[in-house]
Amino acid sequence: MQWKKILIALAGGVAVCVFIWFDLGRFLTLEALKANRQNLVEYHAAHRTAMVAGFMAIYIIQTALSLPGAAVLSLAAGAIFGTVMGTVYANCAATIGATLAFLVTRYLLRDAIQNRFGTKLEALNRELEARGLNYLLFLRLVPLFPFFLINLAAGLTRLPLRTFVLGTMIGIIPGGFVYVQAGASLTTITSLSDIASPRVLGSFALLGLFALLPALYNRLKGEKSRPQKPRPS
């Protein structure tokens, strides 16, 4: 069992090293996307299935390995496939990639973390098992929390897999749609910072708060229903 974990870790490490060594990140920039958009659109028109499969494979690998470039890939989805189908493809690929990162982290590290810090994490694990969907939606919707860190951290807990998949798929729709829609009008984008305005970020934060409210209410209600310890006289 241990050698399987070592092989998986090595494979991931080699893939990241290849990405860095060959500077593959240069293809995942706004400038590169603008320069190659027409070629990508023409290839999609001639080879639709291959283009969709290739795009999703790249997005899944990028997300699973926590590599940079997710924003540019979402823009590319809009530029190549249009707003609606681009959102569908980007959402599915990001969800699959995030789930792979979640599962690999859980397989490689969760047992060690739980064995060492299990008692300290018990309250957190119980809360995530009961209301994990609300917390995950909050984390996915509020843009303060890095996407890849949520994938890795969630894998170390007892958050159910189905909750992770559902929360990720739903939670990334608003942000993904904004980037894909921007990609559909790629010529108007001069930098990635132009896309997420303070108003948009504030809307995401408000959505995240609404997603979190049921969990906070249930927790507060549970605390009030607990019997109070008698005060010493």
C-alpha cells in the first residue's frame, strides 16, 4: 500500500516538474490566448469533439495538479465555445479536477493527519459531516479562498465525497460564468483584474453568506438546546 502512495506522489511531482521545466505556463496567459484565439476557434469548427476533449483534459490536469492557469482556461472556454457551453465544459472539468485533487490528498495524507490530530479535528469533522455543503458553498463562492487550497484541505477531513462534488459543482458556477462570459468578449479584456470588479466580488461574498446562514443558524440552535451546566454556588 505504501509503495502505491509513493508512486502517486512521484507521478504528481514529475508532472509539476515537467510543467515548470518546459515553461508550459507561457501557454496559459491572456496574451497567448489572444494571439491564438482564431486558430483555436478554427480548429474547434473543424474538430469539435477533439477540441472539447482536449480542452477538458487540460483543464482537469491543471486543476488536479493545482497548477496556475484556471482563469485563462475559463476565458478560453468562452472564447472558443461561447458562454453557455463554455460554462458547462469549464464547470465539469474544474469539478472533476478538484475531485481528483481531493481524492489524492485524502488517499495520501488523511489517515496520517487523522491519526495525529484526530481528537483535535473531531468537532470539525462532525460539523462537516452534518453541514459540510453550506461551508463548502461559502468557501467556493467567496473569492478570498484559493480554489486549490480548498481541494487539498477538504481531502484531509471527513467531508463526504458526494458533498464535495455537489458543493464544488454548484459553488463555482457564478465565478466560472463571469470568466467564461468575459472570454466570449475577449477583445475587450486587457488584464485579468478587469474581470472581477469590486461589485462582482461583493455579490459573490453575499451569495457565500447566504449559503453559510443555514449552517450558522443550526449550530446556534443546537448550542441553545444543550442543557446548561449548573453554576457552582
